[in-house]
Amino acid sequence: MKGHFTMSTIPADDPERSLTLAEADSPKLTHVGVVGDTYTILLTGKDTAGRYCLIDMQVPPGGGPPPHRHDFEESFTVLSGEIEASFRGKTSTVRAGEVINIPANAPHQFANKSKEAARLLCLCSPAGQEEFFLEIGVPVPTRTTAPPKLDPAEQEALMAKSASLAPKYKTELLEHT
């Protein structure tokens, strides 16, 4: 209707926030090796006012995190390849073009059991998981650079560091079953 106005319940635009453009292959982005995978931080909580973070994950054959759970929602969009996702003890194969959502607090893990690398977009809401990855990860130069191989002592030290930092990031590492 012309001339008809209603009161908006949506907050006013915040001109202090700007558009963020993240180019996944840009060397300007932060790329970190975590559990043998390479994670590129596309959007941080600083970019989204804490609402979510977005991470590009390069998962080589055999890659993926150990069983865990956390107090935030997490979804994965498989861009290429496939992963095997375990959720509350049930396993599903998730292929390119498919999306899964892991509810907050639910035990889960994923693994690349194929012979090809898998590429995922991981969205966590609210943000914070990217900070955990930045704190435990090893910087690498590109989105597809494999992290350095860890010897058993380095692997044990990383697991201890991860376990000690996990509560700060509302995450709990679970025993392998």
C-alpha cells in the first residue's frame, strides 16, 4: 500500500559492520593443520558478530577428527568427495552436494574413508570453534597444504593440549569406540 508504514521489529543496520569477502584459496586467509586435515578460516565470529563461523575443510583419505561433542550447532556441506559421519553411534555416508547438521551436545565424528580428498564447508553457530582450531592448529601456507606429520610424542602433546583447551571452547573429546 502506498503511504502505509509499519514499525519494524528488525534492529537498525549497523554501519560499523562491513561486507566480508573470503576467497578460499587466498594466501591472506588463515590455513591451519588440525588432526591431519587442513582448515581454512573463511569467516570468524568477528566477521559475523559472533553468530557463526565458516571453515573450509580439506580432509585427506584417512582424515577426520576423533569422537567429540560440543555445545553449538555444526553443519557440514560436502563440496567434493565424501565422508563417513557417525552420529550417536549410527554411521552415514555423506557425498558431494549433501549437507548434514549435528545438533548441539550430540556425540559425533567424521572420517574420510575414501581414496580421494574430501572438501567440506563447516558452519558452527554460534562462532568460537574457529578460535579452538587456531589455538591448536599448525599454520600452513595454503588451503590444500597437508599439515606436517607428527611423531608419537608430538601427537600425544597435541592431544593433551586439545583436551586441556576443549572446555574453554565448549567441546568434549570422547573415547574412541
